[in-house]
Amino acid sequence: MKVEQIYTGCLAQGAYYIESEGEAVVIDPLREVKPYLERAEKNGAKIKYVLETHFHADFVSGHLDLAKAAGAQIVYGPTAKPNFEAHVATDGEVLKVGKATIKVLHTPGHTMESSCFLLYNEEGKEHAVFTGDTLFINDVGRPDLAQKGTITQEVLAGYLFDSLREKIMTLPDSVIVFPGHGAGSACGKNMSKETEDTIGRQKMVNYALRHNMTKEEFITEVITGLMPPPGYFPLNARMNREGYESIEEVLQRGCQPLSPNAFEAAANETGALMLDTRKPEVFAQGFIPNAINIGVDGNFAPWVGALIPDIKQQILVIAEPGREEEVVTRLARVGYDYTIGYLEGGFEAWQKAGKEFDHIQSVTVDKLAAIHKQNPAINILDVRKQSEYASEHIIGAENLPLDFVNDAMSKIDRNQTYYVHCAGGYRSMIFNSILRARGFNNLIDVQGGMKAIRESGEFTVTDYVAPITML
């Protein structure tokens, strides 16, 4: 029996490939399905099932394309109501995969259809449980995403309490926990960077699995620290439930090379968003006016989803040459399917064509410290999350989280200069580029962010307080 975790850092997401005796299962696949098909073909196996732990909100699953390409059956847990052909399993239903067995465990709480899949090895022993967004390492799934009518976050949290104690904590301590996400995902508050553990260890270290915890205590602690979810979450959940365009069609449309003249014309004629995916420090040195920077080497897809409100927004891509298909694919992972082309030859081709370009001013931390000593009243903007700012920040700095960049416009004076930082420089450049495109021309990026500020010792920083949430 083969069990493989396929972890995608950009989304902090775990998909799983299980194989036994020439039959295979894929759990919670990403939008691009070739890697799963290639694994099965290499091993001479046939993908029998595509198992979905729930209707995902933070990414678009590849269940439809994979099932079609492999001739596999899509399986959901009880109460799921997909708008396409799928098997809705009963609680406790058993699926055979070669000599291995998978049992469906209905675990409502994160969503009502949420289910876990318990894998028995070829000797019939409980081996691993694939918990989706029900149980993470050191955390549990947030219960506020599927609220509807009388099904409030408190009600969902109560269901989650029962699911964990009746279906998960009763498993043998040796069972491996394979979650749907790790640190960096907005599907939980403060999950670990580890991507697997055991039931026994989680019962020892996970705050939500304390043996003496009451349901009331659980509900309070799970809800405390939740922030509003990104706006694209319900849109992705709808796509996963109702269906979507094939990834091949999305790639064909998005991977159209455009000369500088054609790119400029397309931007003017369509009103498409120009998305520059190069590294922040490279973008700062020169970019197409009004382009927005979200670097593909950071938490690209989640920030696209959080900051571009219209999932059907047409997008024109500026990327490092050779990475265009990667960018279009990663946009599609979170449902942004309307990329209409990319700048052939990248930004260098734009410069060679003699086109106008812009830049963003930046300073080192040492330079900022010198400016601050001369004028302690300078404006310093900290664009990290509220939880990060509360944990530690420069005394006197104002917190305007990137998550709420649209609100920042009413709080910034276009005529004043602001020094903008985040944790390391990725988010501050996104913030600066968005406001630059809206006419805010006096924002200066702080190189290295809070990490460099802390290491410099040149600023008075608040005492560190451990955060209760990373949202």
C-alpha cells in the first residue's frame, strides 16, 4: 500500500494519493490534475475514487476534471448536494481500494457535509485518517464558513465538538492524522507548520482535544480570534458544488502571448487588471504604470483571492519569462479563470519597446532609523495582520492590514509621506502597488520588514505577546 501526501505550500493544502493492488484514490485534489494521472500511469494503477472531504472554500478542487480523465467516481460524505454526478456516501460506508479499505466518517462542524476518511491497511488495521478541515495539527477547522439561517457558528462549533469526540478521538493513538491544511491557511486560526501527526499526540497537545473540555468551553475557544474570511471563499465553495470550466480551457485562454503593443491595447480596451507576479524588490525597480504586484513566490493565490473582489475579473499577467503557465494555473486554483493573456518577454520587453514605466521608492531599515531619529513623528504604516501587530510592533506605528487595503485609502493623506512595512517585504509591496495605482504616490517601502526592524535594534518595539490567532 502506498500513501503519499502532495503538499502545496502556496495554499498550505494537502492532497493525498493512496494506492493498493493497482487501484488508487485521490483525496481533495488541486485544480491541475496531471500530477495525479501521471502517478497512477507510472505505477500502472487506475484511479477508482476521488474523495472530497467537503465543499472547499479556499481553493477550487480538481474533482470534476480528474474524475472525467480517470473514469473515477467522485465521493462526498452524507448531506452533500453537488450539482453533478457523484456518490453521496452514508456514515460508516466502506470503500475498497485494492486490498486496502477506506471508511467514511461523517464529521459535521466545519461544514455540514464535512467528512473524514479512515484508511485501513492491507492487514485490516487502522492506519491513517484524512481529516480535511475537521482536524488540523494543533488546531481544528473554523466553524463560521457554512453559517446559514439557524445554523450559526455556535451551532456548527457544537457539531464539531461532537464529531471530534465521537469519531476522531476514539481512534487508536497510533493512527496518523493527515489534515487538509497547515500553517498559512485561513481555514483555521493557528495551525502548526507540521503536516502530519498521530491521534495520540494530538490528544496531548491540541487545545481543542482536551479530555476535560466542556462543549461550552470548546465553542468559546474555537470561535475566539476568528476574523472575517476572505471574500472569495463562498465563490470557490459555489464552484466546487456547482461545477466549473475545464482547467485546459482556462490555460488555453490565459496562456496567450501578447506583444507590448498588444498587451497595452488589451489593457486599454478590456479594463483588465494588470497583475505583475515578479519578486517585490524587482517590481519596485520598474513596472508598468497601474500594475499590481502579487509575487508568485509568496502566498500568491490566497492574496489574489483576498484582494481581487471579482472572481470573474479579466487579468493580464506580467511574469518572469517561462513562468506564465504557472501563474495562470495558480490563479485558477482559487477560481480566477479569466486570465486573457500575458506580456511576451516580460517587463524587459516592455522596456525595450520604449514604453513608459513607474517605480516605487524604498529604504533600508538603517536609513529609516536615521530619518526617524531626525523626526520621530514620521508616519510608519504596519500592514501586517491585526494579530501580528498586537503581538509586536514599533511604538507609534499605525496598523492598516493589507487584508483591508480598501479601508486604508480613507485613512491616508495623499500629501504626506508614509513608510510602509510588513513582516518581510512581500505584503508591503502589494499594499504600495495597489495604492500607487490609485494615486497615492508618497508611500515608501521598508526593505526587510519587521524582521529587519527587529534585528536592527534601532526602534523601540512593544514587548512580544504570543498571539491566540494567526488570522
